Amino acid sequence: MQQNEHIEYDVQQRARAGTRATLRALVAGYLAYLAWQIFKGVRSGESTMAPAVGYAAAAFFALAAAAFTVYLIRHWRLEVAAARLPESGEAQEDTEGET
């Protein structure tokens, strides 16, 4: 496959993949925001929870955000690959093999 080759996609499937990835990115961002707010509250002394519990909670949310980010990237790649339309040469080869 050449680098300059144009790849065609199913527009609706690719749009759905982008929408899902965007929503997942918002969730990951919110988890990171929660981790930061907990960390900041514990660090400044505004939080009522024990420092060890606060840092553990912040670490948990930060790890959850990182894991969700990896999840969203992997699934976005899979969904985009599934939205790829077969090339005209590939489609002909598939139909010839079926007959």
C-alpha cells in the first residue's frame, strides 16, 4: 500500500466512531479533573479527608483517566478500521472467491 493512496470510509460509521471517541475523551478528562481537584484540596488542606486517603483517591482517579484514555484510543482505531470501505480491487477479489 502506498502512502499517497486515498482511503475511503463509511461516513456514518466513521462519524459514530468520532462521536464515541469524543464522549469517551470527555469522561477521561472529567476523571483527570476529579483527580486534580482532590489532589489540590488535600495539598492545600481544604479537604476533610486524611492526606493518605486523599492522595490515594487522586491516584485512583488519575489512573482511571489514563486507562480510559488508552481504552478510547484503542477502540477508536478499531472502529475507524471497521468503517474502512474495501477498495475496488479488493471488492472484486472477494466476489470472485465466493463464486
